[in-house]
Amino acid sequence: MKHVIWTDKNGWKHHSLVENDSDRPELGLPCDPPPVEALDWEEIKKEINNLLVDKGLYSLKDIYGENSGILSVAGSVINKKLLALYKRQEVEK
């Protein structure tokens, strides 16, 4: 068996385990990360909005201010949701 990274017709990358001589990675054993489609994007947008308000980041001037934390806002929300997605995948195995 060998690991193969391939891209489907819609542009999504996948990781599969295939027999050494297989030229059809889509038929191999899928080893993909959890599907990001399962993320609740409406909830993520709401959480990001609420954190921006909590941090007082209302304008371009605010985000360029010292210690605005703009990067940590989106990152913290996305990281939390992705971690939950990976944990849910692990439980379902």
C-alpha cells in the first residue's frame, strides 16, 4: 500500500491508501481529514462577529491599532471548530 494525494474533478484534494499498482486513487482507502462541509459556517460567522465587537474592532483603523488581535479572532474560532470536527471523526471510527 502507498499513500497518494490526488485532486478530484471539483478541485478538492484527497489522501488515499492504494495498492502499489493502482492508477485509481479514488477507489483506495480514504484517509482524508474530516469534511469541512460539516462546519457550521453561519455559527462561525456569528462567533467571529461577536469577537470583533468584544475586541472593539469596528474599523480599519481599529484593526491596524497596536495589539488589535485581528488574526487571533478568526483563528481562535476556526481552530476550535476544526478541533471539534477532528474529535467527532475520531469518536465515529
